Amino acid sequence: MYRATYPFATEDRGCLSFKKGDVFTLLDCSKDEHWWQVLNVNGQSGYVPANYLVKDNSVSQDDVVKSIDRAIEFIHLAATNSGGVLSHQQRHSLQKLVEHRQSVLQGNSISPVQPKRQAPTVSKSPQGNVPRRTSTKSRAAPPPPERTTPELSPQTNFPTPQTTSSSNQSAPSATSPEKTTNNTLNLETFDVPSGLLTEIVEQVRDKTGLSFDKSKAAVRIVLGKIALNVPELALAMERIQESSLSNEEASTSVVLEGGKDFERLEVIFTELVSCKDDSQQRSWALHEDEAIISEYLEELQAILSDADARVSRAVIQKNNYDYLSSMVLYYQMEHRVRIRLLLLRAFGGICGLDLGALSHLLGTILPVEIARDVKTDRENFTKMCYSSLLLVMLFSAGELLPVTHYDQLGEDFVSFLLDFIEDPPDDEDAEQLPDLFVKVLLAYNLHFQDPSTNILMTVLAKRGQCKSFSEKIMLLVNRGADPVKVLDHKTDAPDSLLKFMLDVFSSQITSEIFYTNDMMVLIDIIVRQLTDLSPGDRVRTENLLLIFKIFKNTSYWEHRHRVSDLETVFGRISLEEDSASLRDQSIVQEIQTSFDQKLSGSA
């Protein structure tokens, strides 16, 4: 901390006026020995003459940290009052304060070389002996040094040089900090400021509107081009790019505190919480606010799509997903279709960013509310599509549902989906819904561990044949890709198609939903998988279990499709010496023991 020994009055943009005794937090003293960048107790940053300040050693470390925290709060408050957007100068000050706070807590501090103190000298103007700036002691402060660094933003505030010749003559003999840096910088040993690359990318995204990924690619292209064409700077450009890896956590914290995306997400979520509170206080919709709420939700969707995913996750996860819980309550209370559609899209974007958010939403009332919508609002096919896709996301991790959810997600819900698949409406807008409902059922099936208590299997056993449903299942099996994997998250959930087949063929009743031709196609696929896959592959093991269930619970032995190929595969697996084959060999041995006569009879 530093204390003013003289008062200083100025109208220069970028400089601070102050009174004797005012206390400051030093932000930067490296650019010029005569002018330091400081922050006052009101959160305002600017340049002040260095020889007007003296270090205050009487201030304890706790007081310094409290002063820094107070300054950070002032910056956030100022940004909130101006619409929730931090200016470049505020963001820069915030970064400096975060770094300074860490240094103080670690026992370090910014230690400038304090120039020998002299009393301020009088500066006369060409018109006479009238001082250009005077203190209460009638002594002039030193004018700001000339600064030639181009501004990164129109909001960046630096001291402006005096334009009169007398001012230039009275200025202290100090060279430009940029020129000094260029003359003394050792490119082989210099340290890259923490978070520099991340801050540059943030600036590019802010000024251009590009997504975070595109902004990052653009910055890397520029740095690479500079390194290629200016060999002297190649090492510097390389170290700047490498800094994003070594300082990722530190740089992220700076961006979180000062980034525009972070601040806008805070504002949007706060406004949505207010909308929820307003809806709780009234039982009718205020249609005048629909356009405003829609604009917020569209901006939310754009940020979730384009911003740094780490920033979005940090806001979403605040206070144990408190914002997300408020959004769910708002969805439950909001009945305007346009807003509900935008909320569904926002929930989908959040699920794609954070697996923890997906798990949190699964435990809320949201899945129940969506299931109720799907069953009751049957005319709005667009909304049914959005709802179905979100249900696929929520169920895709295979997590258990709360027991209370089965009031809406029980047999009636499954029967409704199957009825729709078998007899869809004759409408172009609804043509995607049967395929989406199949995916919902496959995802829904993932969290049932025991086929005997599986609600989907219970409904299928009661219905018997499901022609359209079984045909769509076989089309998906032929494609070979898990249709439920719509998100990039890594989970322990099994392949939804294999899981469904294993459950279906666990019973003779449910296995009858497939025709004989479908069964033969399925066996062709199983033979191919068993032939191509390696020992230890989970999919190979599940296919062995599947063919075992087919042998036991279907009419396979009436047609014995490709039985010789299956025997060949079983023999090859039995002779494998890899320890990873032990589980598969155990299944093969059980198959051969159970169907020894039928298998040997094929020879």
C-alpha cells in the first residue's frame, strides 16, 4: 500500500486526482519510473506521479488483502451499474488486482525502485509565471510522460502528453517505457504474463464477435505468422502460445472474473431468476415482457454455443447449480410456448457443456414436466421434438431416476410413445417424432438394471408385436452407431442398442417383437462383430451374451442361421491365450455346455 504525501489535481484523461493522505494499491510500476498505475479506495484506476507517494509499512497484510478485495468489489459494482459489461480498463485492473492479491498472500509484493524524493518543482507556462498545475502548496506536479503505445480499446485510459513546448521542457527526463523495454528485454529469459494468450483471445472474441474457438485459432495464426516473418520474435511467440497450457488454471480465473461472457451470463441468469420470482407473485403472464425474456434466452444460447466452455461451466456451477434450479422452476411456471422452446434449447446447450448439470437436471422436476408436456401438448410438434431430444440427453448417461418421477415416466408414458411410433399423425411436421421417440425409449431403457423390473420390457410383453418399432430398431442396429450418444461426455453407460437387445432377448415373450428375417439380419451382425473385435473388447463380450440369449429364448434352432460360422468363432475364442479373453471364454464354454448336442449336430 502507498500513501500520498502531497495533494495532486489534474484534468488529464487517465490520471487520478487525490488529496494528501489518500491510500492507493499499486498495479503497475514497470512502464515508467515517474508515473505509476494505481487503484484508489473507490476502485478507480489511473496514473499518478511516483514522487508524490511513499510506501506505508504500517499496513498489515490483512488490511492489504481487504483493500484489494474492496477494490475488486467496486469494479464489479461499477460494471453492474453500466449494464454488466466490464470495460477494457476495468478488466485490466481486475487482472492486476487478482495477481497482486496472490502475491500478497504468498508474501510477495510489487517492489518498485523508489526514486529519491524531491519536492515538486514549479512548472511555468509560456504566458507567464502561472503554474500549469498547482497543489495546495503552490507547487506544480510533474507532467505525465509521453506514451506512444497504441490503445487496444477506445476505453483504455492512459495519461495524455502535454502539447505545449513549455510542458515538454518541464517534463522529467524519462524515456518511453516501451522504448526502454525493447532495448533491455532478453527474449531468451523473459516471463510471459499469466493469462496473456487467454486475454488476447478474449479481446478478439469481444471485438469481432467470433466464437471462442475461432478467436483462439485466429490468434494462433497471427502469432505463427509473426514468428515466421520476424525470426527475432519467434521464441517470444512460441512462449506466448505455450503459456496457455502451463498457466491454464490461472488464466481461466482471470477471464472468469473479468470476461464479458462471464459477466453477461451472470446478468442473464439473474434476470431469469427475477422472472421466476415475478411469476411466483402472479398467476398470469405479463406478455409485455415476452420480447425481453426471449432476447435474454437467445443471447444465453449464443454464449453457451460460442464462449469458452470453461467460463460457461463456471457460471452454471455457481452455488451448486442454483441458477439452473431457478431456470427449472421458471420453466414449470412459464406457459408461453415461445419462451418454453427457448428454455428447452438453453437446457440442451447446458447439458452439452456440463455432465454435472445433466445429472442435476435429472434430479429436478424438469424430466417430469417435459414428459407431461409430450403427452398433453400433442399439436405442437416442434415443441415435442425439442422435448424429446432433451429427454434423450437427460437419460443418455444411464443414471437412476428418482422414484417419484415414475408417476409421469411410467407405463403410461412408454405406451404413449409406442402408440405414436406405431400410428404417427399424417403431418410433415411430425415425421421426425417417431424416430426421436425410439431414441427416447432406448435412452430410457439404460437405467434399468434388471429386465424383470424394466418398465419398457413390461409394456412390450403386454403389447406383443410392435412392427414399426422393431423395424426402426433394426435400421439402427444396421447403422452400427449408438443413437443415444448425442453428447460428447464420457460416461459408463453401455451401448443403448446392445443393452436393449440383451434386455429384449432375456425373455421369450419380449423376443417375439422381432420377425425371423430381423433375427437373421441381427445374427449376421453378431457374427461380424465376433469375428472382427479383439479380446477384452466390451462389445464382443456383450455380443456373446446376446447370442447366448438368442439360443435360449427364441426359435433359432428351427432355422440355425449361420450356426457353422458361430461354431468357428467359438472355437477360435476358446483357443486364445490372452488373459483378456477369460470372460469371453467362460461365456463360450457355457454356450457349448448348454447346447452341445445342437451345435455338434450341425457338423
